Amino acid sequence: MIIVGARGFATELFDVVSEKTTDIAFYDDVNSDIKGYIYNKFPILKSEGEVLKFFESNKSNEYTIGLGNPFLRFKVYEKFNSLGGKITSIISDCARIGNYSVCIGEGTNILPNAVFSSNTSIGKCGLVYYNVVVTHDCKIGDFVELSPNAIILGRCTIGDYTHIGANATILPDICIGSNVIVGAGSVVTKCIPNDVVVYGNPARIMRKI
């Protein structure tokens, strides 16, 4: 499996991936100071040609995205699919996923101690950090990032490409639009439109994106 990215979240995701397979490579064609191997064992691929060779030699085209920014994840998703890659979800065995009516989209990664209640959904290529709680009847879109300790309470809707900051709380029945940034520690008490940055307690719109 290829983990796209070689720093930050990619190394956190590696901890979960390495529990499931040891045939792992990283991909980074941006940072020139990252090369060779990570942990003296796992190769860092630097070009599309190396990606294709890895797919062929391992007889697997699985990849997962170890980048935080929602729009970067979208670009990676399109690029690797065009190379014949198969996006793969990485879900920690230590996450708690409800037994009934939970839908997790392709390529969504869920780290340890996250909780998804029954009757919840998240779209493709989402990123769910440690200790996130998503309670009943919440619907989360594509390429959404939920930072550590974010709490999404009942019947909320979150649009595509939105980032919920660490320790933020979304109160019940709130609709948050697409391409929204909710600042760390915010408490969202009212519905939020598309393309804005909000933060505070209660959260207020601070600027447009």
C-alpha cells in the first residue's frame, strides 16, 4: 500500500496501516529533503513512474491519503485514480463504529478512539482524528477533516471540504455548509453557510473564503 505524504499525518496514519500490512511505501514529490526510506525500511517514492512500478511489483494498487488539507486530498484522489490506484479506507481497530446503519465512504481514514454512533455517515476521503465523537443521525460530506476531540452532536449535517477544528463542538440539528473552517475550541450554535471561517463560543462568521 502507498501512503501519500511522508510527514505529519502520514506518519500517524502509518501506525494504523502497519498493523494491517508491511508492504508499505510513502509518496512525496514535493519535499526535496525527504528521500530514501522512512524508519530505514519503507521507501519514499518520488515520481509517478515509481508509483506504477510499486503497484506492479506488489501486485496491489491500493493507496491511502496521508494529507490533512481537504483540497489537496481531492487532487491526490484524482491523480492516483488516473494512475490506476484503488483508494482504501484505513480504520483503526481501536475506533468504535456503531453496529447499525453506519456508512463510511471510500478512502476515509479513522484514527484510534474515534466514535461513530449508529445511523451516521461520512463521505469519501474523510479524515477523522483521535477522540472524535459523531453521534446519532449525523451526515458528513466528502473530503471533510475532523480534528482531535471534535464533537458532532445529533442530526447535524456537514458539507464537503469542511474542516472542524480540534475540540470544537457542533450542537444538535446544525447544518454546516461546504468549504467551511470551524476554529479550534469553537461551539457552533447556529447553521453556517458555505465558504466561511467561523470561531468562538458561540461561533461567529469571521471572514469569507
